[in-house]
Amino acid sequence: MLDVKKIRQDFPIYETNQDLVYLDTAASSLKPKQVIDVVDHYYSKLGVNVHRGVYGLSYEATDLYESARHTVAKFLNAKFEEIVFTRGTTASLNLVASSYLDKMTEEDEIITSELEHHSSMLPWLHVSKKTKAKLKYVELDTEGRITVEAFKKVLSDKTKVVALTYVSNVMGYITPIKEIIDLAHQKGAIVVVDAAQAAPHMKIDVTALNADFLAFSGHKLCGPTGIGVLYGKRHLLNQMDPIEFGGDMSQTVDKFEATWKDAPYRFEAGTPIISGAIGLARALDYITSIGFDAIHEHVKTLHDYAIHKLEEVKGIEIYNKTAETGIVTFNVVDVHPHDAASIFDKNKVCIRAGHHCAQPITKWLKQIATLRATFYIYNTKEDVDVFVDSVKEAVRFFGAF
Ligand code: PMP
């Protein structure tokens, strides 16, 4: 069981906002002092560039930056050279898709789903428009889940890329990604996994999954903003052209010719996100030391408690009662989520209102927008109580019941 009281002491925001009810971790998590401290240490004690400096401070910064890559590799059970630091999940997924622009033809097919965040489906929509490759959608089941059976129906000998979310940011469901990867590989397709919502909640072993590419962001798992990861199988990364050109990514440069370094460096042109990588590594150590079993149990308990209490509230509609990862997506009947959101804001309850950058699933739910509350390691049952009271107040205020 998590000692939430102790965990909350790690998050300085609660010192200045004692009555804060933060239920928007799926958008971005709060940041613990352990992460803030290492970022502060880099800026106050080092603050210099990596790789190129021939002096002690730069060696030290380089060591911290590259050992952060080791930490990420260990976190994912990947190899050091398979970890590319990026700006975040969006940048990682776009990097892969961009490099497939010249690898696809109208003979090829791409499989994605309506459950995707825009950053997982839009890059492939773009590739499909540019190359005429056919974009196919896995049909969701009645709950809105991706199933292996539905995936089999769209998989074909022409499938070249499968781009799917591991955990949906609207529904909180876990995709049976391992089975999907195995099936896709039988057809020679590669699988790009959006793990932005999975990485904060579950142990990811890219080797056991046999994923070809996998992306996540630092800021959703207690790390800094502006840093993320693209994992890619080494041979696949080295087959990809860089999409940014500049310092530190080339092997040799002449006036009319240049060669690129091997991955990961060919994809890290320019001064990298040094403090971000250092902070991310500390964040991964932080959540690993808490343990994914404990995180899952805590989040699930809060989720089930919230659903149990919300089921007694008349005038709301919950869209994902069986979610595994602490996401409650709902609406107050006949009330626009942005109107309802004003009540939550007044009560210092931070939740999300909108389409959550996932319009296809919002449309699938036959909504224009939804409200979303998400739970993480620093949330308590008292947070859930305040949240549910706010839901009741919104129902009363807007006269839904
Ligand atoms: N995929 C999913 C499932 C997400 O929830 C998010 C963030 N909401 C992203 C991708 C994009 O992440 P980022 O904004 O950090 O690039």
C-alpha cells in the first residue's frame, strides 16, 4: 500500500496549495522535489553543454546526460543506443512517421484506431495523404476497446505499419499490445506504440513486447516538461534518415556530402535537452522505487471508489467504468463540459474538459467534449470525495436533475 501522506510531502505544490485536488495527471503529473532538485543542480552547479566541451564541467554534464539514457534503457529493458531523447511523445511519434514518408506506397496499409490521441494518428494520416497508403481503423468493441479479434479483421498482407495506443488517454483501457505486435510481425509490419499513458502506470519491457518503436513523455510521470523518449529497435533506427540536421548528429561533413552518426545521435541534432534528460532519469528512479504494483493498486482503488460513488449520482453519464488506469471520463447530462468545469475550478478541483486531443473517440462516444478526472500516486480518497461533491454541485447548479 502506498504511503500517500509521505508521497505528498515530496510534492512542493501541496505546501502552497494545501487544498489542491489535482486530478489531471493524464495531462501532466505534478513534480516531486527529487526531480526539481536534480534539474536545479544541473543549472546551478553545471549549466554547460554536453559532448563537445573539453573541460571538467562539460564531462560531468555529459556523464549525467548519458547516464540518464542508461536509466531510460533500463526502465524499458532496452539497449542504450535504442533510446532517443526527444521533446515528448508527439515529437517521437512524428519522427517515426516522417521517416516512413519515403518508405510507403499506395500498395501499403497503415492500421490505427479511433482510440488514439491525435499525436498517434495524425502523423499517419499525413503519411497516408502524402503516399496514398491506405489508412485503416480497428473497429472498437461496444465498450470502446481495441480487441485482438477486431485487429485481425483489418490486418492484411499489405499492412506495413501499425500505430496504436497502449493506454487510451480518454478511456484508460489497456490495449492487448503484445498479441497485436506478434500478429503484425507475422505480416512483416512494424508496430509503433504510444505509451504516453502506459509508462506512468505499468512496467514496460520493450524486449518482451518485441515493440519496434515506443514513445512516452517525461512530464506525465513526474519528470520535466520538454523531454520524452523514442525507443526504436537499433536496426530500424539506423535505417531512418534524420529529420533535423545540425550540430552533433553528423559523422563527416563536406561541402556536398555528409554522413550521419548511428542512432541515437543522428536524431539529436543541436544542443540536447540536458536538464530534461537528467530530470527524467530521476523521475523514473522515483516512480520505480515506489513500484508499479503499488501504483496500480492505489490508482485502481481510487478509481473503483470514485466509480462506486459516482454511480449514485443521478444526471451524469460515465463512459469508461471498467478502465484499468485511473481515468474517469464522464459528462453531466445536457451540460457542456466547459460550463460544468467552472464548478470544479471554483472548488480547486483540477480536471480536464474538452476532447483531450482525441476527437475520433469523443465522436465515437457521440459527444463533442467530455470531462476527465485522473488519479495518481499523490491522490487520496479525500480528493475523490471533494471531486464527487463537485460533480453533485455541478448537477444541482446546472439543473440536470
Ligand atoms: N499520447 C497520449 C495517449 C497522450 O495522452 C498524450 C498527452 N496527452 C500524448 C500522446 C502526447 O504527449 P505530449 O503532449 O507529451 O507529446
